[in-house]
Amino acid sequence: MVTEQEIAERFVDSLLGQGYQDAWQLLHPTLQAEILPQQLQQQVEQFQRLMGAFVRRLNT
């Protein structure tokens, strides 16, 4: 069985690897109904413009 932490790590790894469709598929169906993969990509790109590029994950 996959843990919530593993799902969260896959989600973040997908976002950072620009796998927005893959990340979107990991979202709960309620969230999928609220945001499209393209919107998720736009939000991540905006966040990175504001905060800077991702360097590394500190813990797993």
C-alpha cells in the first residue's frame, strides 16, 4: 500500500520535474475538479518565479 507521504513525495517530484499531468493525477478528485493541469503548471511556475528555483528536497 502506498502511504500519503509517498504520494506527496511523488507529487512534489512530478511538479519539480515538470510532470504536471502526472502531479495532477495524484490529486484528490475534488481538487482535480477545481484545477486543470495547465493551471497547476502556471501556479508552480509563478511560485518558482517568486521564490527561486528548487534546489533539493531536504528529507524523504
